[in-house]
Amino acid sequence: AQRVTQPEKLLSVFKGAPVELKCNYSYSGSPELFWYVQYSRQRLQLLLRHISRESIKGFTADLNKGETSFHLKKPFAQEEDSAMYYCALSGAGTGGGNKLTFGTGTQLKVEL
Amino acid sequence: DAGVIQSPRHEVTEMGQEVTLRCKPISGHNSLFWYRQTMMRGLELLIYFNNNVPIDDSGMPEDRFSAKMPNASFSTLKIQPSEPRDSAVYFCASSSWGSGANVLTFGAGSRLTVL
């Protein structure tokens, strides 16, 4: 079974402060991890994935297999970062396509 | 491409009525997913298809829910009879596998309210 845990439903930070959105996972195989974001009145969209090892909009996330974590970080929060963030895990499915399991999401609120 | 298209965008119905949600995936995508979003439980996978074949429907709440994908460009999620606890936003998403990384493109969602 695959499981994704996001312990915080709401995270409130001040503009310019560092941000860390926590994500832990449970999966017996080799996982692929993603962060998706949903801005107000917009569609859910991919933010970044661990295999790309990229920084998007200043956000980074490192897969830590020892701690089974994939926390999302940004050194300086901006007002436009306010959104709902979902951590997701892709494990092996059958027939080629992979099942993507999401966490319950963390609402990030950046205050001025 | 217009992306993943869902209809209706909003649906208000009364308990006991049948509800049908529709989805048109991105042309060329092999996989289609139905998710339900609620405040309490976040995004829950209901069912997904690969090449129009249902692969995993373990997330479908109960027999009142059914989903079909008669061809590569259309899928439906049906609730019959509907209940107030089914009120949620239902998302359809599609993806193209083969590269190894399963990146989903989501539709705008269908907001269902059952009175």
C-alpha cells in the first residue's frame, strides 16, 4: 500500500520568512514523489518532481529515503505563494500507467 | 489543446437523484483518473483507467458510484442515487505514461452539491 502524510492542514508564515511544508510517505518499492499546487480559482498543477531535481518558483524538495520524507522548502516566502499544496506519490501500477496517491494537503498562507 | 475538459462545472441536485459527471482527457493521453476533493480528506483517488481499461477502483466509495470509459476521449462518473455526503469537487486528470514519470494534467473540476 502507498500512503502520503501531510501533518499540517494550515501553515501561516510572514512574507520573507522561510517555508517548509512537510511530507512523509510509506511505500515498499522505489517511489516517485511530486508536489502539486492549487492557487485560488486555478486548476491543480504540478509544481515539481523529485527526479527532476529542479527549483520551481524558488521551491525545492529533496527525497530522503532514510526518513521517507519529501519536504517542500523555500527560503523566502512571497505573497503569491499562498495556495494549497499537495504532496503525491507514484508507485507501480499494472498495465503501464502509475497510480498517484495524494496527501490531504497543506494550505499555505503568506501574511504581509 | 484545451486541456482536460470536465462538465458540468457546477451541479446542484437533490438527494436520490442521479448525477453524471463527464470528462474529456487530453488527446493522446493513455491514463485517466477520477479524484474527489473534500476539506476533510483532501484528494482521494476513486478510480483510474489505462488505455480505457479500469485498473484500480478500490477508491470508489460504494456501489452507488460507477465509472466508464467507452473510448479514449471520454469518461463518465455516475452517482446513483446521490446523497448529501457525496457533495465535493470531483476532478478528472489524464496522463501519458512511457517516460516513467507520471505527471497528471487536471481538469477544472465539477463541484457537486447534493441537498
